[in-house]
Amino acid sequence: MDELIRWLLNYAFDKGINYIITDQLNEDVPSCAIPNKSTIIINSKYGKPTELPFTIAHEIGHVLNGEADVLYFSGFNNHSKIEMRANRRAVKLLLEYCNCHDLALEPAKFAETFGIPSSFEDMVKEESARYYLER
């Protein structure tokens, strides 16, 4: 998982996205993105440790999606259009990681490996099929 997190943070850096990863926040404070500042703040104590890669990719997704000048909190159960776009972008980013590392995972294993909540099973299948079709 450390290699994946390094890859995600390098990806963010290469895209001009600043990041702060902290364990100094309470465990009930979610990670967030500040798109107009090209910054993400990751609370490593929030949520399940296995979801950390998806959390990072999700917050990067907010910035890459060019969201408005509003602070968006990571909420995987929030099905607003903005959150769903960030979730899709996160899945695409994790698929790119797989491609760069020659990993071929079927959708359920992909979701499990990268801490993607099971409620996004259909989205993972759609994005996986689209990603590999475009290759």
C-alpha cells in the first residue's frame, strides 16, 4: 500500500496539487479537497485504513475535476453529482496505477485491493470496462 500511496502523491505533485497527510486530526474529521488552492488534506486516522488509497484518489479527483471554490469533504456514501464525479475520477486514477504496474484485476478484486466501498461495484465495473476498451 505504501508504494500505491507514494504513486498517488507523486501523481498529485506532478499535476500541481499540494497535499498534507496528517494524523493530528480527530478520527471523525474527514479528508477534504480545496480545489481553488489545488490542495488536498488527508486525515490518515479517518475511516478504515484500507480505504486510504481511494480517499487520496477521491480528493485528487475533486481538484482534477475543476470543482468550484468550495471545500468538499470526502463522503463515500454521499451520492451527490460532485461526489460521484470525484469517485469516478478516483477509480480511473487507480486503473491508471494498475496499467502503469501491469496489474490486471477483475473489478471485485480491484475494489477490494484499493479500498473502494462495495456500494460502488457497478461504477467500478463500468469504469474498468471503459478503461480497458479505450486501451
